[in-house]
Amino acid sequence: MIPLQRWTGIALLIYLLLHIRTIHTLSEGPQAFDRALAVFRHPLFKLGEVALLATVIAHAANGLTLTLFDLGYGHRARRRIRMVAAVAGGALFLAGGVPLFLGGVMGR
Amino acid sequence: MAGESQTYEIRVQRGGGAVSYSVVLAPRMTVLDALFIVQRTIDSTLAFRCACRVGMCGTCAVRINGRPGLACRTRPSELGRPAMDVAPLAHLPVIRDLVVSMEPFFAQWKRARPRFRPKQPEAAATAAIPPDSEFGLLAAGKRDCITCGVCFAACGVRTTSGEYLGPAAVNRALLRIADPRESGGPERLAVLNEERGGVWRCHTTFDCTEMCPKGIDLTDSIARLKRGLAARGRL
């Protein structure tokens, strides 16, 4: 099985570094910050926001199940617990991802 | 024997590529039976390992359709298709065909200090462990390991880290640590607490537990040690 926590964690770390870099442009003046923000208005970055939401949800849902298992709970019901986490995560993603996609990428 | 015999295609990983053989098997015959048929009637040079044929020794562990398991306990009729891929266990060096060296597995096994070190080696009376005692109940579900290496081959962490102990060694260490008759401890705990080789590398994906032919909840053993180490402030 793919170690989901590791790969989503690395993806979030990359996002965090990019985020810090963007905030850092504030020290170069308001124009530099506006230029940086203008880049993020591109539909490709909006699509990236949808992917970011999916990554955060996957990391959080998987992290919660792993914590539960590491605390010694739910080993026998692991498939059901993972299924519940996947369904809840999917619902959260749809609730947040659809408006993000429609507003940011499709411009509606 | 109930049911009809069926023809199976068995693709065996040999050297650089897979070699295909066609064998006729009765419904209750196993992958190990198929390998024997190939060796005795088609290609006598095929190398594989086995001993007990009843799932007690763990010698015949191979990868069947990508999943590690015992050849003597896997029936092709239950795999759901008339073709199967048989390959040597992952994470272990191949000696020939399906025969692997268990050296990396036992190197980690030894690091976990598997030997029993009694508190009272000179005691005259045998120390009894009641089955309903805390250790008796724990050991009942964990002591059946046959060191087949299936969990070692199934472990995703072993793919990226050659230093990781592996589930079987951790399970053995847990049994030693939990044993009230055992005297050894600090060195074993230090190995389990290693950053690169210890229990913290486990991603709790349950691959070892899912594949274990003896049904041992190896992930639970690892989680118990994680909690134990955390409680002792060894984080």
C-alpha cells in the first residue's frame, strides 16, 4: 500500500514553502506582493487550490485513522474505518472543491 | 476429490524474465503442487524451496500474483483466474528462481534480540505462565510466527529502508519484552527506538497483518511498542 501520509505530507510541505515565499514578498514592497498574487489568479493555480484541498483532507483523514490505529483501536474494523474516512473525506472535498472549481477555474 | 481438474498457466519468475508453464490441477491442489508438477514433468531445473507442505515451516513463501504468501496454503482455484504469476519474495536477494536468501530477514531478527534471557537462569522450578494471565493472552495471538518472511516482503517500509527491523522481528521483541520471566531489556528497547530502523518507521498500512499466513496482528505489535516507548518518554 502507498504510504499516503508520507506523500501528502511532502506535498503539503512544498505548498508551505511556496506560501512562505509568497508572504516573504511583502518585505519587498506592496507591488512585489501584488505581482506575486497576480500569478496565483491564473486558472492553473486555482486548479492547484482544488488539489491542495484534496491533499489536506486526505492527510487529515488518513492521519486521524492512523492515530486511532496507533492508539490500539479499530484494528479489526480497519477496512470499515478507512471506508468511513474515505467517504467523509470525499464529502468534505465535494463540499469545498466544487465551489472552488466553479468560482476559480470556471469563473462562475 | 470433489470438482473437476482445470488447466492453469503458471508464469514463474526465473532469472531476468517469466517462464510460462501449463499444468492441470485438481480443485484442492496448491501452488506448491503446481510447482512440483512443473519440476517433475516439464522442467527439472526449476528451483524452489519447501519442507512441511502444511503451512507450519514457512519455507515455501513466494509472491503469488504480486502478494507474498505460502505456496502450500494457496489454492489456484481460489485465485479467481486460470493464470498465476509466481515470483520470489521481495526485499530478499534471489539465489535462484524462487529461492531467496533469508539473510537480511534474520539479520534484523537478530538485532531485535530474539533469544529468551531468563531472570532466574538457575531456578529449579519451571516458571508457569497461566493462559489467562496478561502475558498469556497477549502471547496466544502473537507466538505463532514461523519466520517465513512474508511480512518482511509485504512491508512497504522495507522497500525504502534497508535498516528497518521488519514486522516479525518487532513482534518477537514485543513477546520478549512482555514476558515476565525475561531479564533483557534496555538494548532491545534501544534498537526498537532507532530513528531509521525502529518501530517509528512503520506507516500502519497493515500490509504485514493482511498477508501473515498465521493471522498475527503484527501492526498491533508495532503499535503496542510505539505506545510503550512513548509512555517511557523515549520519543
